[in-house]
Amino acid sequence: MRHALITGGSRGIGAAAVRAFTAAGYAVSFFYEKNDAAAAAVSAETGAEAVRCDVADAQAVLDAVSCLPETDVLVNNAGICHYGLISQITQAQWDRLFAVNVGGIYHCVNAVLPAMLHRQSGCILNVSSMWGQVGASCEACYSATKGAVLALTKALAQELGPSGIRVNCVSPGVILTDMVANVAPEVLAELAQEAPLGKNGTPEDVARAMVYLAGAEFVTGQNLPVNGGFVL
């Protein structure tokens, strides 16, 4: 059975990905940082293995991966955000966003890569954002990290393609997760109207795109926007 490792799998898009990949017949393990109750609930629902691991910690990632089956599909979903003026973000906040959103991908890729190279096969899926494509006011650091994810995806696709390893990316738009829980309903309604489809997305919308890319054997180095047409 193919094994998928999903980071940030206890909630939101990550939890939807755990459900989608288990439904697609994968054996699934997922990393989560601190919400034991949420992780246990997703594990009980899906049968996936929950592993507490901060992706920003290189050694923790190596130790966790060493205890798991070899990974066929790595989904780098773990991410954090920050809203505020560039002059208001602290150095510690800036560093933490890059450590999780970009460094986490680096650590996870390096942890699973030896086995993928040995098999000459594998699939890596990264999660960027539409703000990584066009930038967002008051989300400069988040946008910068997600832009880095897009560039990293294309670079890795070129580097790893000759070894039979595909690397692709999804870029969600406005998705109804706890990341937007503090956004006023009227603002969410306005954002929905800015998209040609006239609605905001769900975690399941993104998860379906991930499963598609995992099976798209002649697709690599691509970014699949899942944003209802918000960014074209």
C-alpha cells in the first residue's frame, strides 16, 4: 500500500487531506505540532497515524520519519500566518514564519528523499497560497514565505525529475478554515464576491486537488491554484 505523509494534518486543509488520501487507499501518517485532542480525533476517524512533530525542528523531523514506512507521497501542508504591517512584525515572528513555512519543507524533503532516490520514484506536494503569487497587503512575511514555496517547487521539480520524483504545488485562495475564523462574516462575503465563482473554498476543495496531483504521473513543476478564480 502506498504511504502518504501529511504535515499539519490535525486541522483545516491538512485534516481534509488526511481524509482524502485515506479514502483514496493510501496508508497515511500525519504530523501535528501541539493539538493532541484534534490529532487524536482525526486519527480515530481515519485510521491515520498521528505523530507529534514540529517541522521547524530538523532533528525531530528526521527522528519521526525514521519510525514511519517509506513515504511515496509527501504533502508539505504545515504553515502559519501573520497579519500586520511590515513595521509591526517582530524579528522572532518573521523568523518563525520562514522556519515553519519554508524550513519545514526543507527538513521534510531531506528526511524522505533518500528512500525516494533509492526507489527512483516519489511525489512531493507543497502548499503555497494565492498570496505567494501576487502578494497581500499586511501579509508581507506570509506572502514572502509562500512565494519561496513556489520557487522551491519549480527548482526541486527540475532537480529531482531525472530521479523519477515529481514535485508540484497547490495555491489555495480564501479557504474556510480556522485561519480565517477571526475574519468578519461580511468581509468573507465580500471576498467570495471577488472570485468569479462567487464563493469561498473549503478544505475539501484543496484536498481533492492534492489527490489529483498525487496521481498525475506526467505532471511536475506545476502550481495548481485552488481559489475560485480569485487570482487568474
